[in-house]
Amino acid sequence: MAIDYTERIPNNVDLASSRTLQRALEQWQPHFLNWWKELGPTDFEANDVYLRTAVSVDSKGWANYGYVKMPDYRWGIFLADPEENRTIGFGDDFGKPVWQQVPGEHRSTLRRLIVTQGDTEPASVEQQRLLGLTAPSLYDLRNLFQVNVEEGRHLWAMVYLLQAYFGRDGREEAEGLLLRRSGSPDNPRILATFNEPISDWLSMYMFTFFTDRDGKFQLKSFAESSFDPLARTCRFMLTEEAHHMFVGDTGIQRVVRRTLEVMNELGSDDPDAIRRAGAIDLPTIQKYLNFWCSSSLDLFGADTSSNAAAYFANGLKGRPDEEKFADHSLRDAMYDLDVFENGAVGVQSVSYRNALNEVTRQEYMKDCEKGLARWNKWIDRAGHAFRLKLPHVRFNRSIGSWAGVPTTPDGQPIDQAQFESNRDNWLPSASDRAYIQSLMHPVYEPGKMAAWIAPPEKGIKDKPVDYEYVRLA
Ligand code: BYC
């Protein structure tokens, strides 16, 4: 069904035919806009931004580019087209028809999952709220705002599900999504990573590379759900998510390229000399990478989880790309899990269903590796031996059996004192953070870049890099 933009809430779910739902969403809409004004990107409300807006949900024609003022962005409800006769693809009810309504027995679990997913979307907008004040270029400023408006739309996606399928509880949860605050001591966002401040652009690129990639994997798991409206919503969200990871992937690549240029000009890899030249030395990039990767690994949940097993058994949440696996029931399968035993790494065989968070986490690491291989190719071509590395899944964890176990970035258990004496070599130190912060000054002249980042290889859509992506006048 085509997206109807004549409606107050653009949608492709025939909202007009359900007056009660339409009214509920129209009541929520001004609350969302107030939240956006208060906690969305600061200072740029009146500026034209070159944004894409969804015009249809098919793979070809869904993006339309043009200048929009952010508060006028057409947030709405877009579901991927239904798949005829879709059946459940995993778990105990494999092969039965998918659900168009929420089964009573899964209501509270599904609501909790949708709320957890929904909570991350406004959280990320809040985390990135001040970054527009220090963008390294107009191109980056525009990308930030593109990501922000789409996270806003992803919130709409979850709020639609809550309002349409969960009655009064759903309406209350929809309000709650606008009330929690990233980083608030009293009413924080649900998952820890979404309470971390993102006050510099290196963190922004790390977040969009690592944390948005968790989003990709979680959305892919929901895209398999037996609750068909959730699956369809997530399938469409995934098309938007790809751009967010692109921002992170190319952002880090551009920082690395600029560092290599400076290393080449100086004929040195001395971090102090590189910093004096205004670029970011590779060891500091590695520390930011260690921090954001390990924090994002926590988002997959505990490595053995009866919750994950139940989500799978009941058909609520599958594995990303479930069809690529041979066994969709996993009733008897086992998984060998690394555990911490007597101060060393041991192996425990657990039911595969219970290990599903870990299975997805390992797939995620493989996906992250591809980015590192690309960045390392730049370093290699520039003739340097340094290589960026993913930290081990055991490093610096706060969730799961490795939570609080001190290890090296390679995952070898060590004692706490050793960890503490190396902490500043492995994770951003106060002085690293102060240095990165000192680089954060806005560069708003079309085509110009901050001194610590290389220009992108091309512009947005078919526009040149020096296009006026945000009109500041
Ligand atoms: N922080 O059995 P477990 C995105 C809790 S990102 C705090 O492993 P489960 C985006 C857990 O709630 C994708 N608490 O839990 C990216 C549980 O609590 P209870 C977001 C945590 O359910 C960038 C207990 O620990 N989407 O879209 O298997 C920008 C036991 O854990 C954490 C989703 O997360 C944590 N990290 O797995 C914008 C999908 N981890 O029950 C957007 C929805 C676990 O003991 N969420 N706990 O009180 C889920 O599927 C699951 O809730 C989780 C956790 C995978 C997160």
C-alpha cells in the first residue's frame, strides 16, 4: 500500500479506517513534537536540511531527497508489504500461520521487547543532541540530522505497535518512551549504552558503527517474528538503518585516512607529534573502538539466557536471517560457551536455545570485522604496521558471565590490579577524552573539513561534497 502523505500522520497502514487508533496517535503526536523540540538536535530547527524522506516502502522508490526543516519532517508509520501466507519460521510452532494479533500468553513479553527496542530510538537522539554545534563539516551535520529524524521515525514505528496492539498498557508505554531520559539518574533509558554521553564526533562514528549495528542484528531478529506487524515494521526500519552504519563506517575511515596523511607529512607515528598536528593518533582510535565495541556487545544480553530461549521457542524473536540455518527448532542442539572458571577460561556445553544471545553476538563480531578489514587496508596501503583490532568479547563487559571479569583486550583473564594499571592504555583516558574534545569545533563552510578528518569520497545522492547540505543563513 502506498504511503498517504495527505494525512496528518503519513502512513501505509490505512490509519483512516481505524478512528480510535488514529485519535490515539494524534494525541501522542504533539507530545512527540514537544519532546523533539526539547531533546532533539539543539539550535537547528529553523534551518533547511537536505534530507531523505520515505515515499514508498519498496526497494526502489522509497527515498525522496529535498530541503526540509527538521520539525516539519513527515514522521509516520510505514510497514514493509505483507508476505502472503507467511508462516512461522522457527521455534515450537514452526510452519503454523504467523499472527496478525498478539496472543494473550505472549502479550507482556512482546510489549517489553517492543518497549526496549523503542526506548533506544529517542535515547540515541538525546545522546547526540549537542553534536550539531561541533560538526566537522556541513556534510556530517546533515548526516547527523538524517540519522536523528530516522531514529525519531523508528520511535513512531514502535509506538504504532504499542498503540495498535496493546490497548491501554500500550498507550501508557508510548508516553513512557517520551519520559525516560538518556543519562538521567532518576529515570534513565533502559539499556546501559544508551545512557553513555556522545559528546564528540569520534564517539558518534563509533556509536553508529557499533551500536547501530546491534540495532541491525536486533531488528533482523524481530524481522523473523511470528507477530507479523512487528516483523513488517522491522523489515522497513532495516532499510533506514543501513545509512546509520554507513555514517559510522565511513566516518571512522575518514578519521583514519586523515591520520595517515598527517603521519605521512610528519614521517612519524609518534602520537604526540600527530596530536600536535591536530589529528587523532591510531592508538587513541583503538581505545575508542575498544570502549564502544565492548559496550555494544552488552546489548546482546547475557550469554546464557532463559529469556532468549523462551523468545525463540515461542516464535517471538528469531535469529538474524533464520532461513540460512538448517535447524529451525534447536530443541536438542548444544553450544560450547566460554566461561570463567577458577580464574581461567573454561568451556561449558549449554542448550543452544539458551545460548542464542551469544550466537547472535558472535555473528555481530564477524560483521564488525568487515569494517576493520577496510580501515586496515588504508593503513596497510600507507605502509604502516599498526592494525586496528576488535576487542575480545570477554573484554570490559558489564552483562553476562564475563561481566566484571578483568581481561586484556585479547580476552585473557588478568587480575584487577593489572587491569587498572593498563586501563588508560586500553580505554579512553581522561586526557584522551580532553584531547578529542579539544578538536570539536564546527566547520560550516560548504566543502571544508575539520583538520582531524578527511573529506568523504563522494557527496549525498548525486550532490558534490561542497553542496550546501544545511542552509545556515
Ligand atoms: N543493559 O536474559 P538476558 C538500536 C537485562 S539497538 C541493561 O540476557 P534478554 C539502536 C535484561 O533486561 C537495538 N540491562 O536478557 C541503535 C534482563 O533483565 P530482567 C535495541 C540488560 O532479554 C542505535 C537481564 O539483564 N533493541 O536499535 O535475553 C541507535 C537478563 O538478561 C542488558 C533491542 O535491544 C543491557 N545491555 O536480552 C538507535 C531489542 N542486557 O528480565 C537504536 C529488544 C540484558 O532480569 N531487547 N539486560 O529484569 C531484547 O531483545 C532484549 O531485551 C536484550 C536482552 C537482547 C536487550
